[in-house]
Amino acid sequence: MKKINYLNYRLLTAAIVAILALPIVSCTEESVDQMYYEIKIYSVTQPAQAESVDRYLSEAFIPALHRAGISKVGIFKPIEADTVVFGKLIFVFIPYETASHYLNLPGKLAQDPDYEQAGKAFLDAPYDNPPFDRYESIFLKAFKNMPQFRVPSFTTPAAERIYELRSYESATDAKAAKKRKMFNEGGEIAIFDKLGFNAVFYGEVLAGSHMPNLMYMTTFADMKSHDELWVKFRADPDWIKLSGLEEYKNTVSKSNRYLLHPTSYSDF
């Protein structure tokens, strides 16, 4: 089973090379420091699967990524109050310095004997007892106004912290480009920074299941702080002015959000 998963991963990354080739060559205004991100979302249907994914991520995958030069990996789960997805999803955030770093990772993992040994039960799980239901892999490029991800710092226990992941879908590519402009040149990122939303990243989705869309993650010490800051955001005069501009009307056709806690073994 491990070989099949690896080959599928290579086919996916080969397709993404073709997607990335044109923008990397032709977009002269982009910063060479803009990072790339992968968000993997594991779907599990029973507690035993969740435990299996936790064990694989904490004992095999994260240590292997550290050895591969990725120092910070975020692992998150939906809060208990979200009864629709609580206990059913596990989110993995992986930052990459370059697209090549992402493309070369499967090869590095395949040559890491410690990873294969530590992850053997997960990687070689029998077909009739899989360790997860499915997983989705979303590939993103950082916004130019926040080209590097940031690790937030809180004194509250991890179980109290809130990491909010949002996805904004657009009806067309042109509308999606306008929404990205609203975040960057328009100043939406600056408003979030001013109010202290502690963003981890903002990114354009280059490959995923809900394109065209963007995703971003903001963080809060606890739910009380989360609720208070969003009240301030909606009442902020800069946001009221920006959101009222005709240029940015109807740029989001659908939004999804997940309120998450970091796991005990997450790097942040």
C-alpha cells in the first residue's frame, strides 16, 4: 500500500509542476521570498483512525519533516463545539521555502529509514483496516503582503487557543484576483494586523478541490478573544470603507471556516 500511495503522490506533484511553471517564469512582480504551503486534511470515521493518524504524525511524519528542513509543522483539530466535524478531521499545515522543496519531499521521505520504520503500521496498513478514510491535499502560494508564515505566541494552554482557518471561494478567476487584491493592495491584511489577529498565513490556492479560492489562518488566545476581535473588525472604520468599495463587491461567492485547537504535539 505504501508504494501505491507514493506513486499517487508523485503523479499529483508532477501535475502541480505544470501548474506552477507559467506563474514562476512570467510573474515578474512576485517576491522570490513568497513561501508555499500545503494543507492536508485527514478524514476519519472512528476514534481508532484518529489515534492512528495522531501516532503517525507525531512519531513519524513530523520528525521526518524536521529532518528534511521543515522546522515548524502545525497540526489542528476542530473544537468540541463544532459537532459537525469534531472528531472527524485532522488538519496538517506544512510550510515550504520553495515549490521544489514541496516537490522533492516524497523522495526525501522514501530515503528516510527512520520515517519508514516509525510509520510502518500506518504506511503498510491493510486495505480492510485503513488508518483514515481519505485525505485532501491543498497547495497554496503565500500572498505578497505576507510572504512568510508566522508562528503565534500565546501563554494560554493549547486546548484553549483558537486557530481559525477560512476559505473564500469566488465565482470566477477575475473575482478571485480582486479578492486577493483586496487583501494585499486594498489593505485587508493591514487591518487584521492592526487589530491583532495574529495571522499564521494568507495564501492563494494553486491546487485544491474548491478553486478559485484563497485561504488564511488567524489565531487567538481563547474563544473570548476571538469573539471580541471579530466584533472590533466588523466595526473598524477602515474595514467599513474597504468593504464598501464597488471594486470589491461580490468577490466571495462562498466562505467556509473551521475553528481549531492545536494538538499537543503541534509545533505551534
